[in-house]
Amino acid sequence: MNLPDAVKQKLQILPDQPGVYVMRDKSGKIIYVGKAVSLRNRVRHYFQRGTLQSADPKLRGLIRSIADLDILPVRTEAEAILTEGRMIKEYRPRYNVAFRDDKRFLLLRVYPNDPWPRFEACRVDRGDGAIYFGPYANSRAARAALDFVQRRFRLRSCRPRVPGLDDYKHCHADIVSYCSAPCIARITPEAYHAQVQEAIAFLRGERPELLHEIETQMKEAAGKQNYEAAAALRDTLFLLRRAIRQRARGTKQLHLRPEDARRGLQDLQLLLDLASPPSVIECFDNSNISGTYAVSSMVVAVDGTPNRQRYRRFRIKSVQGIDDPAMMAEVIRRRYTRLLEEKKELPDLVLVDGGDATGRCARGTGEAGTIRVAFDRPSGALRRGSRERKYGRATGTIAARVLRVACAAADPR
């Protein structure tokens, strides 16, 4: 089999670990996305002589169309599954058929501002103010986690937004102690919402003691030779641990090809009305824990690709409590005052995460005093919720990919 030189070189250095692989045709277009427990074994299998001879026409067509390939190593098989699904939906490769429909992995959702919040399973994150967990590559793990939080924290599972006496007449969850029965006022709204917050913390992996509790119960049951109960607890523990590991979304991005990055930067230049493509982009985001341990992280993209050596983390010094605009103003002031004092080059584009107040504060600080003089080159601020969504997601431009790559690690949480 005659292979392109680029493919031959990459086949020699494939890692023996889980990941996602991407096949491209001679024009650079993605034609297939796949997952693997071992990238080395799976990808090399395509290019063995026997594979081409025994393959069906569709696979032979794919193999003969491959001019280049990329890989994205991940930590676990579950992460590979999630990343594969996301990339297939984003790029819609010609040779991927099964994943190009609307099938999605399970999510868990709760509306914390409802009078009596309830957890439920869904498949679409609608960005509607709910808190989402997942997606979960293993649906059994997702449903086990849903069942556990409902029973452990005695949260309702009925559908009415505000359950009442008529709903209670048809429900047995209170009788078996699986629900705290807010429909008949057996619990106060404050106590119920406290239980909801505990359930949220558990699904975020912040309550490991609950898993230890299940493990202790399992060992006690085994010690009493109650092996059926011990086995049930073992299975529950296994599924819950899997669900907690999968709570984070598959966020890894395929590295942009240089030509795609250049095109994306040119799109950004047009979208933001810059005089030239932004070569250096700096992105900021704040984080704090209940008003304490406040930090801000900065990530940097150079020529459209992340430059981790230039990443920085700032500990907030002058702001007390939760005040995102003031935190952003402090970080912007410290960052660019130092660059000016050290006579270092300023970025072409500055992105900040936050609302209108945060954006105005960052821009006002950057343009105030001595920093204003330094911003004689094009620079700007872009909020995540407005212009990126308007121009990026709606049009599917490469500029949106550049923004996602540039901001991928900006959230310090």
C-alpha cells in the first residue's frame, strides 16, 4: 500500500493510549473521526495489507482517500467516546454516519431557582439557567447517579413544577422515605434547597465521604454474609464512581492546522473590525470560592494556537468579596502596567469573560492613564455570551474555532 509521507511518519509515533483520531483527504478536509482504546493499534490497523483486501467498499474508499491524519490523546476511554461524538457533530465527516444524527449522551439537569427543584435526565443543554452535569458516556452510570441523589437527599422526582396535594395522592415516594414530600409541606423551602445544594456538590465530586459511606456499608454487609446486599452496594458504588469521573464535559480540542488558524485570525479581524489579524490574543477569567481564594487566569494564543508557556495566574489582592468587575480591573491594570514598565510587546486582542460591567471595567482600566497610550495598536474585548455566540456558533466560521482554542483553558475553575 502506497502511503503519503505524512501518514508514514505519524504511524511511527502513535501512542499506546486512548484517544481520538482524525482522517483527512488531500484537501485537508476531515473525512472520518474515530475513537480508540489504543491509538497505536487502532490506527495502524487501517493500513495493514489484509485490512484493505477484506474491507467493504465504504472502508476501502475511506482508506484510499486518506492523505493525512491527526490524533488527540485523552486519559480514558470514556473521554474518547465523548470527544469523538462532539467532533463528529461539529465537523460532520463524510464517512461517519451513525453519529451524524441527533443522538446525544445523557445529561443530568436541575433548575436551582424553581420553588422545589428536581433532578432529571435529558440529552440537550439548552443554556436555560439550569445546572447540567455530564454528558455521561455510560447511561447506566448517569441513571444510577440520578437515582442516588433523589433517594439519598430525599428529593422529589414528580413532574409538576409546584407539586400539590393532588400529586401526593398518587405518589408512594414519601411512604418509602425516598422523598421529603414538599407537596404537603413536610419540609421547608430553605431545608429542601439546602438538600439540593448538597446533591449538586455530590455530582460535582465535592462529597467523596458519601462514596466512602457506601463502601463501608458494602463491607459491613459482606462481613454479615449478606452477599446480595453487598453486591448491590458494590454495583452502585462502581456506577457512582464512574458517573463522578465523567461529570466534566469532553473539552479537549483538536489542534488547529496552521492554515486553518491563519484563516480564523483573518475572520476575527473582519468580525472585530481590526486593522490586522490578531497575532497575540490574551484571555482572562476570574474564579473564587464563596468570595474567598479569588484568582484570575490568563491564557495566550499566538498565531491562533495556545502557548502554554505564557499562561499566568493572578491572585486577587485588592478586592474583598465577590466583585468580578473590580477583580478584572485589578488584573488588567497589573498585567499591562507591568508590560509597559518592562517595555514588552502588548497583545493584539484581549478577551475577558463576564457581563457588561466586567467588560466596561476591563476596557476602562486598559484605556486609563498610561496604559491608554500603549493601546495604539488594535485591541478589544469580547464577551463570551454575545459576539462569540452571534458570529461564531451561528456561522460556524473557523474564527469560532480559534476563539475556542484560545479560550479553552481560560476558566480557572
